[in-house]
Amino acid sequence: MERKVKVVQYGVGKMSLYTMRYVYEKGGEIVGAIDVNPAVIGKDIGEILGTENKGVLVTSAENAKEMLQQVKPDIAIVTTMSLISDVEEALLLCAELGINAITTCEEAFYPANSNPKVTEKIDKLAKQNNCTITGSGYQDIYWGQLISSIAGSTQKITKIKGSSSYNVEEYGIALAKAHGAGLTLDEFDKEVASVDRISDEERQEVINKGEYLPSYMWNVNGWLCEKLGLTVKSQTQKCVPQTYKEDLFSSTLNMTVKAGDATGMSAVVTTETEEGIVIESECIGKVYSKEDYDKNEWTVYGEPDTTIVVARPATVELTCASIVNRIPDVMNSKPGYVPTCEFGELNYRVKPLNEYVK
């Protein structure tokens, strides 16, 4: 492509401070921005970024369609919520208008195994209008490509076990609430943990209705199985509250989480496959104490055993860089809802983004 890649930023919160800057630094152009927050609507994105004005004002989500039709972006970056049902409206709008879209929504990484109803709806509309919709972010490398690459150097695999922790403070209020942060243990049990105390048949029924609440690893396990050519036999999830011995103030929730209340949760997803390989992955998202830090650890068991640990990853920056580096892959892809396991390797972009677009 000879001109700059034109991008619309959908959601002007914490993550957009990085995605928008990275788009500019990679030779792209922000042509529009959308949000629901009255505090940012009407502001120039330059003011939000702390730079000179860019001549792009944040549009209310109510007027998103008209703005998108006017500026005609190549792709939209959606950085709002964590569940596919919460970003459904934004992704369907992009699909309706034939605009490619990539989102940080964690469920969107592989939504077919948690909300096939919405996934199929978006997929059908995107195919009709010749555009591609996908989800990416930190998990694209650190819960996905990194593990499949290790698997590629292994003779025989019996089990894959992973664990990743992150501070919910860095991702906004929707994510913090989804992790049960701030709930009492009784509230956590009723509102979060109880969801998974059901039979496999009941769970599948909830999934088919589009009402399941997956942890991040639910979708990651699905992505890994497709990437590795594994056939899922069964998959279960267990959510356990995390607590701390002292009160912790959460700036995101704007409240003090009392000692002994839930600061967040650990979710363990276990997948059994027809090939005999078990994938057990855990994500720990909580309001951090002074002692806590991000950590990503995975072990591939078999011949040989291999463990990789990433301590203190800059999760927010890695998420946003993954999104921006994926832009050419999305634009070059077949139409439909296409998970990144079908795109191939996520590469560093040393040249402007448009030079990678066919």
C-alpha cells in the first residue's frame, strides 16, 4: 500500500494512550476516535496523548457510524471491554461498514469456544462486506505463539501448564469488576465462582446461548488447541478469589478493598484432548500489593520438559505493540472472524505499516 494506513481508535482510555502513539510511530495515521465518556468526547486526541493537536476530535459512540462512513478507515482498534458481548456492537458496526477491526478484548482472542453465537454473527457480516475482525494483545505472544513455538521444538508432549499474573489496576474498571475485585468472599462465590459449578452439558448450553463468562485462559486454551491441531474432548474452569492481609486502595475501582475481601481472582482452565495432551492454564488478575508483580510462566512437559519464565513483563505496552504490529496481518487476511492462530507469526514491523500491506 502506497499511502499511510488509516486507523480509527474505538475507546479512548488507558490502552489507547499506547495504541495511538504506536500507530503514529509505525507510520500510520489516526483519522478518528470514539468513546462514550463525556469527559473526553470533543477533545482533540493530541490533548489526550499530551502532544500537539492532531486535528482529530473524539466522537460520541452514538455518532460512530456517521464518522466511520465519513473518514473511511482501513482498520479500527477497539480497546474497551473484556467480553465479546460487550464489544459486539462495535465489531458488528465495523463488519457492517466493511472496516477491518482488531480488539484487545480478551475473549475475542478465540471467542468461538465461549460465545459461538456472537462470533458467527460477526463472521457472517464480515464475510459479506469483505473485512476481517480479530482479537489480539499480550496473549498473542505470551500465552500463544511463545508456547506453540516451544511445542515445535518438542518431540513428544504430554501436558502444557501455564500461569500468568497481571494487575487489574492497569486495564480499567470493566476488567477489575470482571475479576471480582472489591467483592466480599460471599459475593464472589455467588457472582463469580458459582458460574462454573455446573455440569459439562449445562455449561455447553450456557455457551450456546451466549451467556457464558469465560476467564481469559478459556479462550487461550481454545487458541492453542487450534494452533497445535488438537481436538478438545472436555474443558472446565474454576475461579478462586485472591485476598490480601491488609486493606488495598484501588484507584480504578475508586474504593478500598478490605483485608480478606477479594482483590481479584485466579482462574484455572483445564482442557483434555483426544490426542491425550492436557492443557492447564491459570491467569491471576488482582489489585496488586507492593510485593506483587507481573509474571508469565509456561512448561511444556514431554520429551524434553521445557520451562520459560518472563518476569515483570510490561504487559500493557506488550499488549498494545502486539495490536499495532498485527495490523498488516488483519488487512492481508481472508474476510470473516479470523483468530490470530490463522495469521501466522506475529512479527516486528521495522518499516511503516503500509509497506507490509499487500
